[in-house]
Amino acid sequence: MKLLRLIPDNTRFGFMKFRAVSFPFSALASIVAVVAFLTVGMNVGIDFKGGTVVELQAKAEKADIAAVRGAAEKLSLGDVEVQEFGSKRDVLLRVGLQPGGDKAQNEVVVKLRSVFEKDYDFRRVEVVGPRVSEELVQNGTIGVLLAILVILIYLWFRYEWQFAVGAVIATMHDLVLTVGFYAVTQLQFDQTSIAAILTIIGYSLNDTVVVYDRVRELLRKYKKVHIDEILDLSMNSTLSRTVVTSVTTMIALVALAIFGGDVIRGFCLAMLFGVVIGTYSSIFIAAPILIYLGVRVGDGTGADEKSAKKE
């Protein structure tokens, strides 16, 4: 049975010559992302800033979004978001954090029930206080940083230090641009977004490790070939796998973004951006950075080769 190959086996595309463009482009994009994060900020959701989330289901055949929004605004609860999700009967209502602690948040639920209980069933009610939201922000940040640290340690033992540093630089590149994507697009940033970021990191690293494995293999095989040619050959030999993986993943994400409803649309859009950036960074950042980190043909790269020398 012949394997599916979207890219011919004899492809000899010169990826490394684009490093003079990809590095400045990534540096500029990272600066824009950081500036957007510091100036515009993140559109944090109820999970991180605190507030109340209520899931309603109309008793009639269709929910009246405009009527729900108007009735909620008359309660003078501050920031109120109303959106349809799932079926035509389902409504998601978000109310911002109220001054007065947990008691004030509970009063919000009482007011909402008094207005909507006649025409809507309350399927889910979540109240997130300021203390809980601060803990979620802290735990989410710690979780992402610990994930990157563990990955660094793993790559340090699996490869030479140049490969570990290159993978971490590419990962941080993806992380910064993804955060910038949230800041620029103002997609709501909540606990689902943390899951999206961790998934993007895992996807990008998996792609990078596949490339690095091929680089290490070819470094052992060819002793008199320039490092640029080794990296180009590695990119081309894994290009078909990279394209197939990226395209199939994006097809699934596009379908979920279109038909999955508002609840997971933000997650899917972030993942689509992450797949593109992760694929780009594994080819145009993680690979060429090895040249500047001092990887040379015949250096004895890789943990397996170090073990062989000891023996």
C-alpha cells in the first residue's frame, strides 16, 4: 500500500535561505504582540476577572436574544453579554463582577431568576469570585511555565543543548504570538484558552522534534556536507508529513469553528492560528537557529552518540 504524499520525494526547496527574512519578521511580530498585550490587553473572561455565567434554555421553540439582552440591561448589573449558542433555544448570559463580594454575586443570580425563570430553564449557573479568578490566573500561568520547563529538561537529555535551546526559543515564539493573537483579536481569554495554548505548545514541539530527529540522523550520515544543506534536506524529507498533519488538523478545526457553536469557536480559532504558527516556527525558526547556536556537521550530536563515545 502506497503512502499518501502531497509533496514529491525529490523536493529540494531551500528553506534556510529564508532565515534572513523569517527572523526579522518573527522579531517584528513578537514586538507587536508584546505591545498589543501591554497596551490593548486581554479580553479576559469571567473565569479570570470574576462574575456570573448563566446558561438558559427557552421553554418556547426559540429564544428571543434581543428581549433577554434588554431585560438583563434593565437590571443595572454593569457589563452584560448575551449570546446564542448550540440550538436556537439556548442562551449564554454573562454578567461582570459586582462590587460587594460573594453576596453581591449571589444576588445577581436571584435577580436573573426573578426575571427569566418564567420563560427559561436555568441549565447552568457559575459564580466566580475575585479570589478564585486570581488563583485561576496564577495557576494557569504556573501551568504554562512548568510545561515549558519540563519540556526543556526533556529536550536537554534527548539532544545536545543547542537543540534544547532552539526548541525552547521556537516554543516561546509561538507562545508570544498566540498571546498577541488574543490581544489583537480580543477573543475572550478564559480557561479554555489556557488549554489551547498548552495544545499549541505540544503541537509545535512535536513538529520540531520530528525535524530535529531527522537533522540528527543526517548529521551522522553526512560528514562533509554543509550544515545549511543538512537542514534543507531534513526539512524536505519531513515536509510531506508536516503538510499532511497540518492540513488535516486545520480541516477539523475549521469544521468545529463553523459548526461547533460559539462556546468552542474561540478555542478553534486560536488553535488554527497556533497550527499555522507552530508549523512555521518548526521550519523557519527552530531549524535555522541551530546554525547560530553552533551546530556543525561531525560534532557528534545527540544523546545516543554521546553514549556511544562513553562506551
